[in-house]
Amino acid sequence: MRKDFPQKWTEKVLKIDGLEDKWSTVKNKLKEVESIYVPSRTYDSNLARDRHRLIKLDEGTKMAIKKKNRSWSRYMETKNSDKLQEYKKWRNKVQCLTRKLQKKRGKRHSRSS
């Protein structure tokens, strides 16, 4: 990168009148060097949204997640300790189900390798 900058670029910038012109000169040179040395990366919102979902969920797990979310909402509305216990029950159930799916998926991939 240093090779692409002129050796005496500060002198070159000092010769330019106006702060905006100086800044645009430095910025343009940086952008030019960046385009050469920094690889570009595309962003796909669909992939980013589904990246956390590494496994396909079955209907039982989806239902448990919905119940967990709903029980959390109920607890936040009422602040009732019974609702908190219900939420904890569903939280633990969802964690157990998703771990089982991850293990099953890992076994399936290890067999195919």
C-alpha cells in the first residue's frame, strides 16, 4: 500500500489551496488504494437473517419456541412468579430440543463424510 502513495504526498497536498480540496485529494487517493488492496464483500440480507438458523426446525420445536416467547410476554405483562416458572420450563425445553437437533445433524454429517 505504501508503494502506491507518492513519496512526498504531504508536499503535494500542501500545494493545494483550500481545506476541502486537500481533504478530497487525500480521500480519493485512499479510496483508490482501498479498492486495490481491500477485497470487496457482498451483503445478502436473506443470508444474514437466516445465518443464525443453522438447522431446520421441526414443528414441535417451532411450537415450543412460540410458547416460550408467549410465556415471556405474559411474565413481562404480569410480573407473576408462576408465569416466570412457566417461561423457564419452556426455555429449558427449547434448549433441550435444539441441542438434540444439533446432535442429530452432527451425526448425520459425520456419517456422510
